[in-house]
Amino acid sequence: MSNEYKLCACPLDCFDVCSIRAEIIDGKVTKLTGNKEHPITQGFICEKGRKHAERMYSPLRLKKPMKKVNGGFVEITWDEALDTIADKLKHYINEYGTLSIAQYNDGGAAGLLKNIENLFFDYLGDVTQFEGNLCWGAGMAAQKLDFGDVKGHAPEDIENAKTIIIWGRNIVETNMHMVPFIKKAKEKGTKVIVIDPITTATTAISDWHIKLKPKGDAAFACAVAKYMIENKLFDHSFVYNYTKGFHELSSYIRSLSYKELLKLCGTNMDTVIGFAGALVHKPASIYIGYGLQRYKNGGSTVRSIDMLGALAGIIGISGGGVNYANKVYGSFIDWESAAPTKEPEHRYISKPRFAADLAGLDNPKVKMLFISRSNPVVQQPDAAEVAYVIKGIEFKVVLDHFMTDTAKLADIVLPVTYFMEETDIIYSSMWNSYMFYNEKLVSRDLDVKPEFEIYSILAQKLGMSDFPQMKEEQWIDKLLSKLYDKGLNASELKRNSFTKINVNPVAWENKEFSTQSGRFEFIDTASLNGCIASEQSKTSEDFRLLTVHAKESLHSQHFLTSEVEHPPVYLNSQDALRLEINSNELIELYNEYGCITAEAMISDKGQSGVLFMHEGWWKKNGGSVNSLTPHDNSDIGLQAVYNDCICKIRKQGA
Ligand SMILES: Nc1nc2c(c(=O)[nH]1)N[C@H]1C(S)=C(S)[C@@H](COP(=O)(O)OP(=O)(O)OC[C@H]3O[C@@H](n4cnc5c(=O)[nH]c(N)nc54)[C@H](O)[C@@H]3O)O[C@H]1N2
Ligand SMILES: Nc1nc2c(c(=O)[nH]1)N[C@H]1C(S)=C(S)[C@@H](COP(=O)(O)OP(=O)(O)OC[C@H]3O[C@@H](n4cnc5c(=O)[nH]c(N)nc54)[C@H](O)[C@@H]3O)O[C@H]1N2
Ligand code: SF4
Ligand SMILES: [Mo]
């Protein structure tokens, strides 16, 4: 019996990106635990991390490529699968041109080499691609406007805050490795404020939960700003030395009425005064989540929070910051040295408007669609329409581990390797700056291939002689070469499994912002005004449906084996009483997009007129919550607006 331990990183699209210790007995992964030596992981991982071996060895894994025949799937060889795909590509390109080929992917698994997929399509020619974002787009665009770039503080720096403000982020469930840092801060006397329209596991660890109306954040931020400006509580020195746009902003903010603002956000003056006091008791550190920017006004909402950070002067100081995301490696990846850059003129469609815009494309229509690392039939807004549009495309190829609701619509499904069966680099955290080397840990029991190999073979079959043909290690060394030049130690990375490059733990410490003016740029008043007024008309019969991320699943991935027949939906007790709905009763949620049946959970976690449920449920679980969500873009950043979802409810069968 051989017994060894190896390190790897969790590739799920999670803030934390844990370092995992794998126990391997006789060539099989038997147990996964958190690496005690990793400063963020600190020896523990979540259930999703512990379940990676179970998923890798799941009997539900796709074992061989599959081809659709008479509505069902049959297993085929890789040769047949890739020959068919290459023939289809040639056929559609000859008949209709490269734009008839569309490529869709998302963050289902991180991996530097996974991006060779994008390179393949750049080499193929001008294809149809998706721009915009299901995840964090509005907030990214917002911080780029205000700061010129998106930077966050190092995780440890939160311990220097006097107040931690967690604004629309459920860290206990979505970013659990931040909790030990917060606990340490609390031991030193730091207070934690959480702003969220619902009661969550994170509000439970706060000292103060501010329960605003959904979408009321910008109105609240304006009320706080008004109080700070009128009472001269703002940081004059920061505002005068490092910002642009204060005069216009200040006269607009002064002109607003507290009464109107408080009505819009659903709170009172004591909360405004208390919050302003906490914010200026420096340093306060703000952590913004992604739920609050999944609205039509999402970008301006994030800008309104940035505005408070600048007024309070908590930018560029230890224990401060308006932290939204932290991506340090992207710009250092050296694609040019790995593969001479092509400059194709892809045709772009908005990702959040997939349902509305893909079918309408003409000259040429999309004839062939590749889908990878994503499950759009469940995760895209207006999911039923997305399924309908995908079905209408002549030839679909899906790359996945499992037969998802999306894979079921494919003509060919390609089974890919699990991360422990392949070598890759992981640097996907939106919060910390660690990079990992994931070495192949176990042999492949199934007839599966990593994406980079699939696309390399396809390139050969298509005669793309300029497409680089390299082994994993060659790709990795070329792609990381700029980082090696910057001091990233390749042998240390490969030996230790993780490393990080030195970035300043305090974002914007030198106050040299990357905007055109070189200053922090306040949101313009027209955008701010549009933002606070952006409420949909809603009758007393209408509910706002918030769809939030589940603790036990990374989006749809861990509902693979869930036997839930109807997803739970949380309904406020006053609403339940009024509509005579009982606990555990099945109710229908419906609007112009679709209808789903869910199990009513009566609770005061939410608020009157608001429903909430988890996203990620499959068809077998009663249907995707996205059967109800609108296909639309946010104000900036082409972000999906899932939480701008208005629906009605009725008893089942009523
Ligand atoms: N367990 C688990 N962890 C995950 C994920 C997962 O699916 N499962 N997904 C990962 C990914 S891809 C992402 S993007 C992140 C997301 O991480 P988070 O941003 O933490 O998660 P969300 O559930 O999107 O939304 C967070 C909170 O926003 C609140 N919210 C909704 N509307 C408003 C509003 O108008 N104002 C305010 N103030 N708050 C509002 C919701 O009530 C919710 O509690 O999590 C990552 N981590
Ligand atoms: N209503 C609502 N909808 C939402 C959200 C919300 O808050 N509310 N959140 C949105 C957010 S933040 C995000 S990020 C998106 C996520 O949207 P998706 O990325 O589409 O969601 P996942 O369910 O994670 O699907 C990933 C798929 O990739 C597969 N996969 C895993 N590893 C690999 C691999 O190595 N290679 C390949 N080829 N496939 C692999 C998985 O099996 C899974 O089927 O969902 C969005 N959808
Ligand atoms: S899902 Fe997140 S918390 Fe869980 S193991 Fe992976 S990186 Fe860690
Ligand atoms: Mo996301």
C-alpha cells in the first residue's frame, strides 16, 4: 500500500481559493483537508472542497465523449468526436464564415491553461463571443471609473480596522476564510456592521445589521453623505488633495431631502447618524459584495459606496479601503511569448442578454456553439429562453464533467479532466493574491482530456499550423515568464504548490489613482440621481425576488445529486398571513419570463414584499430560479441584473 500527501488548490470560483492537502492511497485520492501551512486556508476547507474526491470519482462523471443520436446519447471515441467537430467547423466556416461559430464560457473552474480555449478561437478567426458579466461586472466598471483600477487590501490588513463594514456580501457562506481575520479584529475591539436586506449567517456575526430595502443602498449612501457634508464630518484634506468632482457632488447632495432618501432605503435618521459616526471613526474598512450590483443601477450603487469611502478619507490607509475585488495576476500573464497575438474582430453579444440577442443575430446566424466551464441553461438570466435559443442552434458542443441541463442540449459532449487529473496554475481569487501550481495528482481512470489538449488536437485537425503545440509545463513557463522576471520563483511555486508576488497590502497608499485626472473621481450627479430614483413600479401584489448564493453549492455544481423536488423560497410572515400561505406549502412564483414551483418557508429573515431563494437549482429540482430573472444589462459594466426580478405568487394550481 502506498500512502502519500500532496498539495493542490481548489479551482472553484470562490473568493478563498484554498490550499488543499490530498491524501493519496494506492493512486487514489482518499481524503482532502485544509493545508495548515497556508496563511489564508489555515487548516480548514468547506464541504464543497472536501467533496472534490467524491465528485471526481462520481459514477455520474462523463466517461467518454458522447454524441446525440435520436434524442439520446451514445458514447463515441475521441477521434470520432473531434473529427466530427472539425468537419462541422470547416463546413460552417465555408458556408457562412467564422462569425457563424460562437464561443461561450464562464468561471466553472479556474486554470491558466483553460484559457487556451480562448486562444484557439482567436486563432480560428473572427468568431461570435460574449462580453459582459453574470458575476461582478457593474462593480468592476464602477471602481475603474472612480479609482482607475480595482485593487483591494491584503486580507490581514482588515485587522487594523476600527470598524468593518460588510456591504451586501455573505462572507460566512461565500468567503468563509475571511471570518478568522474578522474574529481577530473583533478581539481587538473592532465593530462589524453588515448592510443587507436579509438576515444571513454574516449578519449573525455582526454587531449591527442595517436592514435596508433592496436597491436602497445609494439612497442610504446619499443620506450618510449629506449628514457628513452638512456637519463637516468629511475628510477635507483627502477630498481637496486627492479627489475630483466634489463641488458639484456636494451641492447635489445638499439639495436632497432626508425624508425622501430615508423612504427610498427604508431606514431612519438614527441609523444614518450612527453609520456616519462609525465611518469617520478611522480607519473603517468597507467590503462590498456582488449581490448589490446585480441590479439595473448596480454600477452607480457601487460608485455611491466608493463616494462614502472618499468622503470619509479611508482610502489608501491601513485598516481602510473600499474593497470590492483584488486581481493581481491577469495583466502579467505573457500570452504574447507563448503564442503570437492575433487580433481578430470578434462579433460580441452581451452575456446577460444571451436570451434576447443571440437568436436575433443575422449575417450570419450562429450555426455552431461551444459551451465550456458553465451551465447557462441554469445560470443565465431568462434561462428558459436561453435553453430555447440553444436548442435552435444547429450544432452544439459542451465541455463538462457531468451531464448538466446544458450538456443535455448538446450534439457532442466532451468529458474533461478533473483538476486533480491535470496540471495547471490557479490564481482566481477575487480577494487574496496567492498563486498555486496544481500538479497532476492521480492518473485518469476515465477517457477524459484537459481542454488545452482538446483544442490542440482540433487545431491540428483543422490544419492551423501556427497554433502552438506545447506540453503543459512549456505553456506554464511561457505564460508565467513575465512573473518570473518580476521575481516569482518558479521552483518555489512548483515545490511549495503556492506563492504570491509582493503587492502593497494597502491599496492606493500613494494616492496616485489610475484615472485620467490621477485623482479619485466622484460619481457624476446625473448618474447618482438616476441611481437613487431607479425603482421599478411594483404593485402590492408584486414581490422582489432575490436569488443568493448557497452555502452548500458553488452555483449549480453541487446540486448535481440534490434530491430536492422544489427549492425553498423564503417569504415574510406578514405576507404569508395576508396571502394565507402556510409553511412548507407549495407556491408558484411567476412573471412574464416564466414560472417555478417552490416550497414556502415562512420567516422574518427577509422583509415584506421581498422573497429570497438560492440560485443553482437544476430542472430536476423544480427548475432554475433564472426562469424568472430578466435578461438585461446594468447601467455600466454589462452586468446581469438578477435581483431586479419582480414576480407574483399564488398557491400551487390556483
Ligand atoms: N458557497 C458558495 N460560495 C460562493 C459562491 C457560491 O455559489 N456558493 N459563489 C462565488 C461567486 S461566483 C461569487 S460572485 C461570490 C458572491 O458572493 P456574495 O456577494 O457574498 O454573494 P451573493 O449571494 O451574490 O450576495 C451577497 C448578499 O447580497 C445581498 N443583497 C442583495 N441585494 C442587495 C441590495 O440591494 N443591497 C444590499 N446591501 N445587499 C443586497 C444578498 O441578500 C446577499 O446576502 O461568492 C463566491 N462564493
Ligand atoms: N439567479 C442568479 N443567477 C446567477 C447568480 C445569482 O446570484 N443569481 N450568480 C451568477 C454568478 S456570480 C456566476 S459567477 C454565474 C456562474 O455561472 P456558471 O459558471 O455557468 O455556473 P456553474 O453552475 O458553476 O457551472 C459551471 C459548470 O462548469 C463545469 N466544470 C467544472 N469544472 C470544469 C472544467 O474544468 N472544465 C469544464 N469545461 N467544465 C467544468 C461544472 O460541472 C458546471 O457544470 O452564475 C450566475 N447566475
Ligand atoms: S469552495 Fe472556496 S472555501 Fe470551499 S474549499 Fe474551495 S476555495 Fe475553499
Ligand atoms: Mo460569480
